[in-house]
Amino acid sequence: METLDAYDLAILQHLQEDGRLTNTELAQRVGLSAAPCWRRVRALEQAGFIRGYRAEIDRHKIGLGVLAFVRLDAAQIGAASMRGLEQAIRERPEIISCHYISGTGTFELQVVAADLEQFSRFAREVLLHLPNVKDMHTSFSLGEVKAGGALPLAQLKPPRRAC
């Protein structure tokens, strides 16, 4: 599956908006019958365009009122020391996102906690003691403007040919 057509793009868009659509509902929305729609969804999954399905949970409703952005600086950039830090980051459920970054710092983390006291304890007892951490800088979210958004798909549309 090298290129996506209009049906594939429509399927991706609708599933990003509502991953709980039944195959019948999805087929109706994209203008296909159920069987071809199901085959296309399976092909998109097998090709890696769709990596999975999950519920988006409101962190405030489950008592996670603090969202912190934490920049970690690695002490060493060697392969083994970086793998150790990466593995330690993957094992902590409080760390909900981690990215290598350019500029100052090595990693940018998103960390959730119930409150500032819990975050402070996590930072002192866990983050600062992760393997290969040299320094840490933290900023806090004061409110979300946009989060969990769907990915833009316009760049996947083939260019229009001149007549």
C-alpha cells in the first residue's frame, strides 16, 4: 500500500474523529459497501497507517490536574547510556510522552501528576535519578488550547494534474 486514494483518506479522517464507528457506519460515511470498507481498514492497519485504537480520557476527571513539560539533559550521548535512559522513561506511566529534541536538552517529556506536591516528589525521587540524567528543566501547563488533535491529511492528496 504505497499510495492512498480518496476512500483511504476518508477512512483515516473519519476514524481519527471517531474510532468507535462500526464498519457499517464508516462504510456509509465514506461511500463504500461494508466488505470493501472492511478490507481497506485492514489494509491500512497492516500497512501501519493505523497503529491502534484507544479511548481519549480526560486527565482532570481521573485526578491528574498537573501537566508538566520536562526537558532532560543527558550526561552522555553514547548509545548504551541513551538506551538505558530511554528504557527507564518508557517504564514510567507518569511520563505520557517523550521526544528527542533539537537545541538545548536531549529529551522533552510530558508528565502528569495529581498536584504540584506529587509532581515535585516524582521529580526529586524519580526523574533526577533516571540513569544518565545531568539536568532537568520544568514548565507547567496553565491550560490546554488544543490537545489530542487529529493529524492533518491534506499532504497525502495527490497533486492535481494540469489539463
